[in-house]
Amino acid sequence: MDAVCLGMEWNVFLLKGIDGSIIASMPFLLKKKWGLKYICQPYLTQTNGIWIKPTEEKNECKRLDYEKKVFDYFIEKIETLKLNFFEQNFHHRITNWLPFHWKGYQQTTRYTYRITDLSDLEKVRENFSDAKKRHIKKAEKTLHVDDSLSPEAFYDFCCMTYKKKNDHNIVPKEIVISCVNAAKKNQKGKVIAIRDAENRIHSVLFVVWDKETAYYLIPATDPDYKTSGASSLIVWEAIKIAKNEANVRVFDFEGSMEENIEKSYRQYGSTQTPYFRIKKIKFWR
């Protein structure tokens, strides 16, 4: 949150058990603009929302009752902020949003794509579509991976590709640099590039990870080289990094609701995974 909320105000609500240990939390970015106060998703953050410490409770009724008490606690905390607008993407493990529905919140289902078992890379690659396998095989003959790109050079390349596509939705430079530096410092991410024999960059990617999952966070491919196979090769290289360097079991494509991007992600043999966007608007406050 420090990295993605650079220069902005973030906080966290905590729920503690009788022994003082944290049993649930809700980090959030609080913003104020034009006299309005609201909570929204930080840059480069697919999900945050509520985290609940895993419970060994097997009884479904008791488990749901426990979840309701936790959610009611955080809903009450949210209401004390007297917000005009609230929007957060909850982690896919949160499958019950009824307590929010009962308090007037709305829900939209969104999707990410995840490869859930990286233990056997040969099997992972075998599950790619025939088209993806051809693209990777073609790219491996003439292209190579490079991890020496600086955060600034990475950002400049991303901006160049966005401009060529007439896309102006680039994340602010200071946020990207902050995230790349934080990931490197904590050994939780790296920037990789795909280059040709003339050292020209075809594609770049910023991949990050935690203890369980690696995330395909910021990709960019030069439209001039869209047929070189670099965009497919860089995914394969990132998956190998997730398995061999990050030592995680899951690779998350960070989702997309755009039809052409969704099609590409599922061609890697990934599993469609829903998650909830929870929202509430109160402009009359």
C-alpha cells in the first residue's frame, strides 16, 4: 500500500481476537476531491478489500455466522467515515457478500485468469493453446530474455507502446517506479524484457509475487513487433520465474474484462476465477 498509494492517504481497519491477535483486516485508500470523500482501488491493485484469518470451522452455518460478524464490523467502520462513494475489489476467496447487500451495497462480478498449479512446467506449457505454443516456439528461435532494464527505461517503453496504440491510461510514473523499486527491495518482483539479436526491445513485463501467487502486473508490447511472438514468450518466461525464482504455485494474469485480452489469457490453460467489486454511492451526505 505504501508503494501504490505514494503521496496519498491510506489506512487499515483491524479486527482483533480476545488474545489480541489480528483475525481480520481491511486496508483502503481514502481520497478527497471536489468536496467528496471516497474509498477506491489503488493503482496496480487488482484486489484488496477484507482479509479474514482462515478458520478451521467445518460447520457451514457457524462459518457463515462468523463471516457475517466480521463483515458487519467492517461495514460499521466504513459507515463511520461518512463517505460519498465506496468501491473495492475483494479477493476471490471472498465468496459471500450478502452482509454488504443487506446494508445497501451493490456487487459486480469480475474475472481474472489463474494457472493454479505450476509444479510441473512441462504440463503447464502443454496446456497452452496450439497457437500460443507456436508463437513461443517461433520467438525462442530469434529472441531472448533480459532482466537488466531500469525502472525508468521500463516505464519509458510502456509509455511509447501506449502512445502508439493511442491509449492514455498509463499509470503515473512515480507510482510505477515506486512499485518496481519496492518489489526489487523486498525481492518480490522483477522487470523482464524480450529483445532480438539487434538488442531491440519487443516486449516488457513487471511481474510481482507474494508467498502464494505471482502476478502478471504491467505488460507492454511494441505494436511494431506484435507478430514476433514476444508477448507470448514473455508470459512463458514469467511463469518460469514464478516457479523457479518466486517458488509459488499460482500464476495470476490480473484479469481483464476486455474481450480480446480475455481470449489471450485463457489460451494459456488458465482457470476463469470470479471476484467481487463492492460499491456504494451516497452523494447526499
